[in-house]
Amino acid sequence: MERVPILKIGDILLVSIQVDMSDQTAVQLQEDLAERIVDTGCHGVIIDITALDIVDSFVGRMLSTIASISKVLDAETVVVGMRPAVAITLVELGLSLNGIRTALNVERGMELIAAAHADELDHQLDDDPDAETATP
């Protein structure tokens, strides 16, 4: 069985899908990614689909499931590298990637995750009354 490598870059996990996704490979990726999120405490996951020529309903559901799992584990997911033909196919099939943010490339994906994490930290500070009293 093929496995999709998961690389850690700072507080972000990078998943670059370079293989055809079978059901078994997708399930293994979901399990591996969930374990890595918990082990590393990362706050972001980037899934690079640049190598995929086709994103069918199965891959679309798999991406959505991975994003949901990551969100439950407090990590934001961004899908990057979607080719125009893949985007057109997704729209024509009526598939939406609910809960998934997209970016053109890994760099933009990292920027989105950093911005989301900064907003979350600001929101937490606004909700924490002790944080306000500690500020001079």
C-alpha cells in the first residue's frame, strides 16, 4: 500500500499527494494526518494537489473529511495547487469543498494559515479578561 508523505514545516503539516488515491490510501492518509496533528500540535495543514489531473467525487469527499478531522483537532486546512481543469470539473460536477480554504500555491497557503492563526490568537486575547489586565 502506498502512503502519502506528511512533512512538518514549522507549525504546519504539508501533504503533497503524488499518487493515485485509492480508498485504502485515503483512509491511511486520514489516520496518519490525524496522528501527526496530535503529535505535533500544529495549527495548519496544507494539502498540495498539484500532481492530480483529476479530482473526482471520491477525492473531493476525502479532502472534505480530512479538513473536518483537522478542524476538530484545531488545525486549519488549505488545499493548494488546484489546476484550472480540476476546478472546472469540480464546479461542473456540483462538488463543493465545504470547510476547505484554497490557495494557488504552498506559499499563499502558508500565508492563509498564518493569518487565520493570528486572528484566532487575537480573538482569544479579546475573550480573556486576564489578558487585558496584564496589558499596561
